[in-house]
Amino acid sequence: QVHLVESGGGSVQAGGSLSLSCAASGFTAGKYCKGWFRQAPGKEREGVAFIDDDERPVYADNVDHRFTLSEDTAANTWTLQIVDLKPDDTAKYYCAADSACVRFRAIWADRLSQQYLEIWGQGTLVTVSE
């Protein structure tokens, strides 16, 4: 069975940093497009960043330099580092992967279509206080 498990969330003060990790099992994540999404309280889920099939990270237009996405193919994980956290970053962060990068690229930014990505984790909560 394929699984994604997120870790690294928590409660931090504004200005702090977190490193969110997504561990894949049951498949070789290096062959997939994969990324991070978040859903803030009372808001729809949105794409944050993903790693395309050329292994380059792609960031959402509203994501600034505070976010860095990287991958460890040997460990079958990918990590979203967030520095200088702000209260607006409070959200549940989810990782997702899809074997078809064409599909991932087409739907990752579409809030209605994201659900069709092949594999989702259960999410990790990030809470940022003033």
C-alpha cells in the first residue's frame, strides 16, 4: 500500500521556523511529482509548492522566499522549510504525490481538482502565534 506521512508541524511564535517532512512508503517518490498544500482555518486548500519532473521546485504565486522545498530521494522524503513564520501561515499542511506529472501540473493550483491527485497524507498542523 502507498502512504504519505507528514511530520514536523507544531506551535511556534511568529518569526520562528519549521521543517515539514513528508515520508513516502510503498512507492518510489523520486518518480512522482510531489508537493505541499495547506488549508487555513475557514479557507479552502491551496497549493504551496511542488517538485516537477525536472526535479525543480515550483512555488505558488502567493508563496514568498520564506518557503523552500527540497527532496531526499534516498530517504524517499520531501521537505518544506518555512522561515520567519507568520500568523497567516497557520494551517494544516498536507503533502501529495502523483505518478502523472502532467496531471499534477494541471490541477495542483485548482482547488476543486486537487482532490484527484493520487496520494495524500493526513496532514500536519502548524500554528503560529504573535
